[in-house]
Amino acid sequence: MIVPDIIIAVDGFSGTGKSTLAKLIAEEFSFLYLDSGALYRGVTLFAQENGYIDGDNNIDLDGLKAALDKGLDLHFGSDGKTYIGDRCIEKEIRSLKVSSSVSPIATVPFVRAFVDDKLHYFGRNGRVVMDGRDIGTAVFPYAQLKIFVVAKPEVRAQRRFDELAAKGENPVMADVARNLEERDYIDSHRETNPLRRAEDAFVLDNSDMNLHEEIVWTQGVIQGKFGILE
Ligand code: DC
């Protein structure tokens, strides 16, 4: 199936499988995949390592702002992984420690502006699929295709648990579920660009779907929307 040069926004709560779907779309249609959450996670790791946020999530806003203004070379490498300078931070940014502080960091307006600038730059050539919380509503409100992914809470918690376990962490299910709940609340209640479904987004509930069914669903949506016959 030939897909036109469009921007595809994939939004939803944590653990709904947005990034898995977005990566599949990228592979299937030869799109560039951009994980906006990875940039929020990168800023969070940077803040933690440099003392701009403490264990109770108190943020030194002035210090962090000055550091970002000075320039933080946070980017995606040609291997698709996340880097600060030439240091790959992919493993660190997926830890529960970073997950526990990323939502508070993502509420900070100058952090969002910093990440949005990078996303606009990385996505400037189109033919890109980007996943996050506010891609279809704020970052690329003119995206030609918007997908809002939802899944049952217990399915989401199990997915996050399996993901952490596969990475060699020792997750406790109650902690994983609590972290998801807290992030849902913060992500959807913050003042700047909270998580919400764009009115023109297609909703995908993938609780009981496998990856093949998800991509078939996506193909159907694209065919319907762009009048593609096969
Ligand atoms: O998708 P993720 O779990 O890696 O995202 C990590 C956090 O980053 C999430 O809790 C909220 C924030 N985020 C955001 O506020 N806006 C986005 N577009 C992407 C992520």
C-alpha cells in the first residue's frame, strides 16, 4: 500500500502501546518514527543527574531553565536511540526512576517548548509518525492522520511490567500500576497542552488486539481517509 507523505500523530495514555504501534507504522510504510516521550525522559534524566530535581520531584526551575537555554544536545541517533551528545541514554530513560519524575518535568512550560522545538525540527521533512500525549492537539495539530490509542488499565499495567522485567529491572506490579495512575492524572490535568483526544482522532482500543490486527486496522483507516484502493 502506498501511503502519501503525511504526518501521523499517535497519542494516548502511558502503556497503551502507542510507541509499539507507531514503530510498526514506521516500518510498514517506511516512515520516520519519533518518540516524543523519549525527549521528556531525556530532559528528566539530565535534570536528575545534574541536581535540578530531587527525589520528591521538587524542581529547580531556574537552574533547569538556565541549563536548557545554554543548550542540551538531546537527539535521536541514526540507530533511532536517544542520545545526549554522543552518550546513548536509551536504557537509563526507560527506568522506573525516570518514569517517576517525567510527568512533573513534562508539566513545565519551558521544557515543553524545548521539546516541541526539537520535534518540529526532526519532523520538518514530513513522512513521519510521532507518538506522545499532545502530538495531534499541540505539536502537529495539522497532522493528516491522528490516532488516539486506549487500552484497559490492567492490560496497560501488565505491558509496562513485562517491558521493565524484560529490561532486567525488578518491577513490583503495585508500583507499576500506581506510577501509571499518577502519570495519567498529571498528564491529563496539567495546564500546558494536557493529554486529550483531538476531535478528529480515530480511537483504537487495542486491549484485545495483536500487532497484526492493529496494523490491519491502521491500513483500513488510511485507506478510508485517503481513498486508497489497496
Ligand atoms: O510515552 P512515555 O511514557 O515515554 O512518556 C513519558 C512522559 O512524557 C509522559 O508521562 C508524559 C510526557 N509526555 C508528554 O507530556 N507529552 C508528550 N508528547 C510525550 C510525553
